[in-house]
Amino acid sequence: MATSLGAKPAVVSDTTLPHAIEGEMTPAVRMIGRIITAGLLLAVAAGLWQGFSSHGLLNGLVNGLKASEVGFAMVLILLGSIVEGFGYGLSLGTKWPYTRNIVVLMVRGDPEAAHRVVATLVGLVALALVILAPTVTTISGLILIVVTALFGMGTLYVLAGRAPAFVHGTHGLLAYGVFLVYLTGLAYPGLNFWTYLGAMGALHALLLAVFLGGMTTGQRGFGTAIGAFVQPRKASQWTIAAHITAGLILVATLGYMMPAYPIAFYLAVGQFAVGFLLFHAVSLKPKDPGIMVAFHQSMVLLMALAIVLVWR
């Protein structure tokens, strides 16, 4: 099922569109699967700890669910990067949201199957939070999850060459919106998320970089190299140039705000080295660039945590 560098996969044609392109099940993928499982268990443990340490049964239940939801949302984002990094973006074809044996595929280690099952878990927890504590934050979270899921379906068609890269970028942006709405709801109870987001210039710069990062993936398509360049000459190269510019804007924004977010600033500076290594990995293995995609994404998650929680 390998394709030549820079070539569009056969899945693009109308007759083959629903068919899957399976990723390779390597020891690295299996190890990452175990780490992801540990992350989910940690999210459950964090929820239990938060719940038992809160006053009142209802308050404890709500806080516990919020804590677990933050962890689940982080795992979901990392799973998305693993799907991309190891060539599983079309492992289930364009069938959405489930296939008949999706749980079996998840148990066998398919990251895309796990991504969809965890997304369902995130949605169920969000629904429970709306029922238990209907606030602007919890309702916004549920709406964001629904819209993110719909754009998630669209990303399959982006990878198959049947939808614009904008869909992929928006999906990534919304996924971070889900993560941030529950993180801020947990860290700052009672605060209106949209008011908070509107006042946070550092998050604006970060989310711009996230959106253009998703656009970069969507623009190059499934298994297609961007190609080395000095001056951009095609859409994928112009998109990555815009993504680099957004990264510079993020560094400049955090630098201007120093010493408010020092850890986020240093992470943003270091992300350029990670981004260069990722570009090199994509050039060598465009279908499955590997662990650098997940590492790149984990740096973004850490930056978001450092900004919201004001790590110093």
C-alpha cells in the first residue's frame, strides 16, 4: 500500500474513495498505544482525586468530570497527531463515525479507531456536565465538541483530496477550543470562557499557529511531501510559510508579554527546532513521518497549559 514520494494515493478517485489505507503496526505504535492508555487512566485518576477533594457531592462530581475531561481532551489531540504521524489517517477509509468492528480495531492498536472512541467518551462526559451543571462553559464545550466532530468527518475528505485544507485547520482549532474550555472551567470556576478567551492575546497567537498547522497538514494531503523550498511555489509551501510566520508572531507575542509567560515563551522558541525536524521527517517519509508529529503537538499542549495556568 505504499505510494511514491509526492504522489496522491489511489484513494482520491471516486471509485476508491471509501476504501482504507492502513498504517503500519510497528513496535513504536504499540508502545505509544500503551502510553495513551496510561494517559486515559491518569485522566480518570485526576478526576477521582479532584472529585474527592472538592466540597459537596454535586460539586465534587462536576469538578471530577471536568478534570477527567481535560485529560481526555489532551489524549484526543495527541491521538490525532499519532494518527497523522504513523499514516493512519485513512485506516478506516471515509466511513464515519464508526465501523462495525471499531472496538476490535482499537484493541488491536489502530490509533484512528482509538481516536474516534475517545472522541465519543469526550462527548459523553460533556453531555453529563451539561446535565449536572448547565453553564455557559459546559454548554459551549458540548457545542464545540459536536462541531469538532463534524469537521473531523471533513478531515477524512481533506486527506482523500475531496475537501479544502481549511476544513483540516478548523478541526484542529476546534479541538484546542474543546481542551481550553474545560481547562479554563476547571482552573477558573465561574469565569465566562468567551470573555476569558477574548482577553487572552497569548492564546490568540497560539490558536493562529494551531490553525495554520492544521492547514499545512491538510494542504499537503495524505502521503504527499511538501518539498524543500526557499521561495514558496505551490499551495502547501505557501501554507507552511504562513505557519512559520504565525510561529514567529507567537514568539514575539510571548516575548512582548515577558515575564508573564516565561515557560510558554521558551517552549515556543524551542518549537522552531522541533518544527524543523518535523519538516525533515515529512520530507523523508510523507506518509508516516513518525513520532515527531506527536512531539510537536505535545509542545503546543504544554504551551497552552503554561499560558492558562501561568506556569513560571
